[in-house]
Amino acid sequence: MCGVCGVYDPDGAAPLELILRMMTALRHRGPDGSGWYRDDVMALGHTRLSIVDLAGGTQPMAGEEERVWVVFNGEIFNHVELARELTARGHRFRTASDTEVIVHAWEEWGPDCFRRFNGQWALALWDRVARQLVLSRDRYGIHPLFYAATGRRVAFASEIKALFCDPGVRRELDPDGLDDLLTTWSAGAPRTLFEGIRQVLPGTWLTIDARGMTTGEYWAPAFPPQGSEPDRDIDENTERLREAVVDATRLRFQRSDVPVGAYLSGGIDSAVTAAVIAGFADTEVHTFSLRFTDAEFDEGHHQQLMHERLGTAHRELVVSGRDIAEALPEVVWHAESALLRAAPAPMMLLSRLVHAEGYKVVVTGEGADEVLAGYDIFREAKVRALMAEETDPDARLRLVEQLYPWMRRSPAQVPAFAQSFFNRPFDPDDLVLSHRPRWQTTSSIQSMLAPDLRVSGSAAADRVIAAIPAGADRWDPLSRAQWLEMRTLLPGYLLSSQGDRMLMAASVEGRFPFLDHRVFEVAARIPAEQKLRGLDEKHLLKRAFADLVPAEIIDRPKQPYRAPDAASIFVADAPGRLTEATSPDAVTAAGIWDPRAVQLLWDKALRSGGRGMGNTDNMRVMAVLTSQLLHQMLVQDWRAPEPTPPTPVAAFHRTTIGTREPVDHRMSGMGPADQGR
């Protein structure tokens, strides 16, 4: 992981001081050094977290002719194989880094190189001859990449705070971004929470030159029509899945020049990746776990069970509600987003433990729930379909009782809520049927917004529906639900606010074997009933790794990672920063929320100390508090840092060499059948 930034301006290069300030704003992403490149129209910046080719991987980096320059955040895990292929085609390498592979791959294949990469990345390529800037992001959006255009000038960066170093970039909240957040939990790409700031869509690239900006797509999740899944033999599918997950984990563990650790959450996903790593490792494996003082959220028993089975060197962090409250301002600073859950805070604290133990890289089980159907939302949709056909009230209640056994305030224990939730109108032709109840529940928070920020109707849901690919109506309903998770919650929240941002806050890189595109390609060809068998989630994954994971973990009900929300905030002697941010004066000044509605919610929470609040009220509390902190830090009180990027600093000052007509990468010959599907 690293930080990248830059400014393209055909009317004259950005001042060096601006690039240095942008690099400084990203120093937590790359504390091991930095570098910049500058010519008459382009400036590139980079902060490095050195993981591969520690001596030779300095960026910005160019090929031997210095025509193409790159700044890169992430990893290309198949860089060894690609370098071998490119060498056979006549390319000469000066380093062993995956960064140099990107340069030569672009020279050889242009945008087709992206679908050849097995990795996670956010990168910028500058062609000095064509005078073109290319921005690209990995398939799932593991790494962030933002940009802001002012006239013909385009600034880009790994984080929004680096863009705010440019005085020409506005700092205003975007009502549509807020609408997305208060419906689907995050602003949907290309939108962000800030007016005029956009993010590169996962699986795409942008080409920017004097003619403007164009985009291309090299990958998107897609599924075969229901009933025509080509791989139907469950035993063969079990073996294919195991081979894909094992190889994806091997690449992410072995392709590193620094030690790699592993997270153990207590569930099957991280248990699988840790067990596979233990099979490859020739040294002791180090694992890390997160625990809670509140037993409702703690999974310590199952974490202990797995690490004892594997014999790992294990460290755990026990987090209290007060720990979460004290961490929240820094969490929001790094997330650059309001949040509906407190769950990112413990993840940031765990990353600090990993860093303190001398580790820069951890492998996690993120992505398995999306790719292999592990979430309750998939089970909910199936239960709703069954309830629509069932007339016996007792049988309907028994269906509901099979959900949420992990949750104290579960619908099974609140029959009135369960009946309301599952008896909503059921339209089998609704493309977002699986997610609409959740979105409607979340969007109720918008009634607390200041009137001028409220967006009428179901605009956020409509924007998601508009992005659903043609032919999705022929997919299995489970496949449509998986697509929605992969395009909303996964990139916008799980991989961002709870993932990359909390890892990079402590200068730690996360690696995700289940998000290897080859794992998805195996899973997408499998019938839905093999992934969600009855209500048994991730059924095929359990079959594939039953020999490596204890039965107690395989057979336990799915328990999603959660942390105490309002109960963490309304503790005795709450941190003053939280109280100040939500004071009546602060709420009025920010103009995001209706002060009267906030006061009523706060009075309710104070009476109970935040304990026992319902799901929606917990989200309301977190949305108000974190958006107030966000406004305070990144809108109201923002100050660009002094230009002190991490040392050593590599400097490359060049002039643009020659001129010629820009290459039109929209004509690269990549049709829908070629986009990695």
C-alpha cells in the first residue's frame, strides 16, 4: 500500500509545493519514503510503504525509455509471471518490482494490461509523448482513487484530504452523496460525499488529455442466466473452489519481501485463509484477533479454537466502548466519510497492534460473503420468498426464527418487527428485491436532515438500479443480490471505511484472497443452491475446507462483525470532542441536520446511556455524530499541511518529449465479451 497523487494541467504544471503538500497529506499511507515527477504539464507524487523490492521499488518509476511514468498503490500479485512474459517479448527490466511490470505491460498492451493483472491497485500512468494521463482502479475497488476537475485541470489522489490541499478544490458536502450514504451506507461511485470530487469506478480506467476525459471498463461482475450455470457437479465445484482459494492465498502470502500476518475473526473465512497460510509457511505464522469487553460482540472462543489448532503466534486486542469513543474522531479523519456503524474504529485499533508488532501486511477473509453468499441479506431474501408462498402463520414464524440466532435483538425475538419487515410488498420482478427493505429502513434517517439536504423519493436506489447491467433480470435472484453487494456495500464501506482506510491509518496493507478474480469466476459458474443451500450460507466453502477448519466453526451460525454503536458514545465522561461536535450550536452551524430532531434523539440516547437502542436509532446516532465530525475536520477547520513528505525523497524533473496525436484508448477493441467476464 502507498499513497498516490498528482495534477494534470495542460496550461502549465502545478507548483511543486502543492504536490509536496499532497504527498504530506498521504504520509500515513507511505511512511518509508516518497518521490515526485514534474514536467511542463504533469506532476506526480508518491508516498511509499515498501513491501516488494525494498531497494529497487522507488516511485515515480519509468521504463528504460522514460516515456511512460507510473505512481502505484497496491500489488500486482502475478508480476513474476508477467515479467517473464514481457521479457520474452523484448522488454528489459531494471528492478524486481511489480511497479515496473505495470509500465512495461502498458507499453505492450495498453488498457488490455489491466485485465491481465491479478491484484489490487489504484494507479496513474503518464505518457510523456502522447501527453495522456491514465487512472485505473482494481476490479473490486480495494484501493481508493479520487479526482477533481477544475476547467482543464485535473487533480487526483488516494485520499480526498490530499485534493483539499489544492485551493481550487471546493469543500462542500454533496446532497446526492449523502442520499447514497443514508440509503446504501456509502456514496456510490463515481459520487463521493463531497461536491465536485469523484472516484474512479472499480474495474475501469480513465484517460485524461487536452481533449477531455474518457472512460473504459475492463471488468465487471456478471453471472450466467438462471438454470444455465455451466458447472453443476457439486464435487467438481468443491475441488475447483478449493484450488482457486488456495492459489489466491498462496500468492498473497508469498509475494512479499516483508513478513505477512493473518487476521482471525472467529468465522470460517479468516479460518480458511489462515489455515492455508499455515500449510505454506516455513516459519511460525502470526495471527491477530479483535475482541470486545461486551460479550454480545465477542468471538474470542472461536478465535482461540482456530489459533490453537494452527499453532500460530497469536495476539489479540480487547476493545471497550470507551476505546471506540476515543478513537472515533481519528476514524472519521481517515475514513473521510460519515458512518452508520462504529465497526471501523476497532479495525483501526487492530491495525495499530499489527503495526506495533512489526507487520506491514495482513491477509484477511474479506470478500467471501459477497462471492460465496454468506450474508444474512441473502438469507432474508430467500425467507421473504418462502413467506410469500406460505399461509400458515406458525410456519411463517418458524422461517423467521432461523435467521439471526447471533443477535440479542433479533426479529425472531421481536415478532411485530419481524412481521413488518418480512411482510412488505413482494415483487419477484424487482431487481433490488433483496436489498430494498434494508435501504428503506436506512433511508428513514433522512427525515432528520436539514430540509435543503433532503432528496425526495428513492433517488439513491434508482441510481443503483440504473447501473444494473442488461440481462440481470435473467440471473438467479441470489446472483442479483450478490451483484448489489459487490457494487454498493463492498467497495463503498467494507473495503473503504472499514478496510483500506483503517489499515492505512496504521500503515498496514490488507490482502484479500477471496477477491482474487479467479475465485469469483469459479463461484459465478456455480448454481445458486450450491452457495446458499436452503439457508446454509457459503455451503460450498464449508465443503471445500472441512478438513482444515474445526466443525465447531463450520457449523456455527454466521455472526457478522459488529461493534457497540450508541452504547460506545453515551458513556460517562464521553470525550469532549464528541460532545462539542454535536452541541446545538455545532449542529446549527454545520447545517446538515435538523437541530430539533438531533436534540430529541440525543435526549433518548442519554436516558439509556445508548444501551438497548434499536438498529435504526443506532444508525441515526452514528450518522449524526460522524457527519458532524467530518464537517468539522474537512470542511470547517481544514488546513493544508506544511510540505514535509516522508524521507528519503526521490525527485525527477523532466521536460515533455515531443508531441503527437493522443492515443484513443476507447478504440482498443475491448468489447463486452473481452472485459474479463
